[in-house]
Amino acid sequence: MLQNKQVILKKRPTGHPDENTWSLELNPIPKPKEGEVLIEQHYISLDPAMRGWMNEGKSYIEPVEIDAVMRAGSIGKVIKSKHSKYQVGDCLTGMGGVQQYVATNAENWHKVDPSAAPMPMYLSALGMTGMTAYFGILEVGKLKEGDIVLISGAAGAVGSVVGQIAKIKGCRVIGIAGGKEKCDYLTNELGFDGAIDYKSDDMIKSLKEHCPKGIDIFYDNVGGEILDLALTKLRRNARVVICGAISQYNNKANIKGPSNYLSLLVNRATMQGMVVFDYADQYGKAAKEMGQWLVEGKLKSKEDIYEGIENFRETYDRLFTGKKLGKLVLKVKE
């Protein structure tokens, strides 16, 4: 008899999640009620934001409850429908959680065409990742032609797309990443103008070499010391986009804030946080433009796919060890 494999949050982690944070459970496959669909999930999105969703305290979204399915973006196909809008066979993407089956009223889910692009791409450049990059750099960063753009976590899911959008818009783009392979990927495959390896390069010297005139936009996915250094390179009216702070998420002590924040004052610069859900009513417009760039070959989408819901924790760890390239995706359909 088929059952639903689910990853359940069992306790709130202190620091990096350990083997006791989640449990893998077998439960009956849910039955859709009137107005619902049953979705067999194919792929799950793994994102650094998941670490924050496990914490108690005020945030932009309620924390995942203890003994609840771990929150995650997902994509799958409708296998039963009692919904007037969706039919069996429709491909939907939404927040389905880390499980193989989900029954939902499909509110805030979106129908996509798996014949137009592979399913994992709808979790990547055509999904929340792409939306985060698009609105983060264009709306929050107020990107304009000729800007000098510096990106931390540049070989990751969001950073790699941010850099490509900036290049499409006629900017000079420098990426910060960990390791030669990732830096080569940025310059050789994605067309970045330069890359800094934070693991082996002298960061202060490298920033001077790559950004001698300073930077107009710093798109930050990392936080910590890299954010602090970037603040010293701001130009007049620069914009700092705070998308994430992956270096700080597993801290057991207090988060380390920037000591060079007065650079914002001196340079009349701004620092603004970015949450993609704020732009939900504009996703369609962004997806259309991103899709066109993909078709034209101006934008590349890279998915790093692993298999087996049993391997969720091991795959999740890759977000923080750097053992991935592009968008991290877990295949959960057997």
C-alpha cells in the first residue's frame, strides 16, 4: 500500500540542524476534500531561508510548527481533483512541503507547463529563485545601465541569476564565491566580469582590484564579514540589497552586524531588506520576461539535483557546506 513519506520538524535547532531536528515518517496519502486537489510531488526546493523558518520569533512568515511537515517550495502533478480549476495531469507549483503527496485547495499555487521547461526550472529561474533575483536587483536595487554590481553567494541559486540580469541590463558584475570551480563558472559560463574567491583570495586586495571605482549595488546573500567589507566600497547613492545572510543563520551567539555602516551615511547610500512574497502580484510579468531571456540564451538556469526524500537532511546540509552549484533541488517522486 502506497504511503506518504514526510519530513517532520521535531525540534527547533540551536545552530546547525542535527539528526534530531527532523524525522522521516510514513503516513496515509491524504484524500482531497471538495475544492481540493491531490498532488504527487516530484521535486522539492531547498533554500537557505528554511533555516530561518524553523526559528521562533518575529519574522516575515510564521515559523514551521513542531510536528508539522517541513516547509518547502515544490512542484508536482495533480493525480486527483475535486477542484473546479484544476484537472488530473495539471502541473502545479507552490509551497507543498517536504513530502511526496499533498492535498491542497491550491490557493497560492500556480499552474505551469512542463513541456515548455523542465520541472526543476520552475523551482529555479522560473520560480521563487528567479523572482527573488529579478525583484531584488531591479526593484530593490534600482539597477540601471552602467552600474557596478557586487554579489555575494554569487554562484548560488539567487546570486547567479542576479548577476546575469545585471549583465543583460548592461552592468559590470563581480561575484564573490567559494572555490576556483565556482569562480570559473561565474566568469566562463555566466559571463561575469570578475570573480573573487573568498576562501583563498585576499578580500581587501581583490575588492580594490575588481572594483577600483567602488560599487553602485551590493547584492548580499551572505552577511557577516563580507557585508562589512563591501560597505567600504560604496559609491555615492549606492544601494545595498539584503536578500540573505547565510553565514549567520546557524550562529549560536548573536548575529554579527556590520561595523562599517557609517559608509551608508557618508555615501548617502541605502540598505534595504528584500522578501520575494512582497511582489507576488507581479510574478507573471517577471516570469514572462525571464522566460524570454532563457529562450534567447541570455539567461542560464542551473539546477543541482539529488534524489530521495530519505536524503533530505544530507542534501539540506549542502546549502551550508557549499557543496552545490546553482539551485539545490531534491527529487522526491519514486
